[in-house]
Amino acid sequence: MESKRQQKFAGVIQQDLAEIFQREAMNFLPNTLVTITKVRVTPDLAIARVFLSFFNSVDATASLSTVKAHASEIRYKLGAKIKNQVRVVPQLEFFVDDTNDYVEKMDQLFDQISKEPRQDEE
């Protein structure tokens, strides 16, 4: 269970990272839309786990590795934005948010189930 402080700090990071990705992501991920779906912060506010969703991307894992390669640059730009609000800029860990893939798979399963003929109960 996250505390109010963690939730509030995660919201600030999510909003500022969204602005950074909106402006800077086209430099290292051309023609790809990056969405920050969720940010989780450790209780000591030292590590922020950022969940990303990639649209118009052929390979999400390749896009994630590109983001990880630019993590220090992204952290520096985040630090410039939140330097007056925090003592320490959190370390950023990036993950792919595969919720959309999971939802698609579940929809396919439900469609498959609904198309099967019903068996009469005895």
C-alpha cells in the first residue's frame, strides 16, 4: 500500500516525465508515441519505477532498451524540473506496460468462448 506522499510524488514524476517524453522522445525514438501509464515510487522516494506503453512501435523491447540507454539524460532533465521540490532525484527504472496486450488476449479468448456452441446442461 502506497502512502499519500508516495502517490503524490509519483504523480509529479509522471506529469514531468510525460512532458519530457513529449518533447525529447522524438530524438531517440522517431515516429513512436511513448505513454507513461504508471509510476511507482519506493517508500524512501529513491527509486521510481516507470511503466511505459509504446504506440506505433514495431518492437517494444527494442524501444525500451533505447529508453534505458537514455535513462541518465532523462533523469537529468527530470532533476532540472523538480529540483526545487525534492532533495534527491530518484533513480529511474523503466518497464514495458503490457496491459493492452493482456486486454487484447482476454478479448480474443472471450470472443472465442462466445462463438462456441453451448452445451445443454443435464
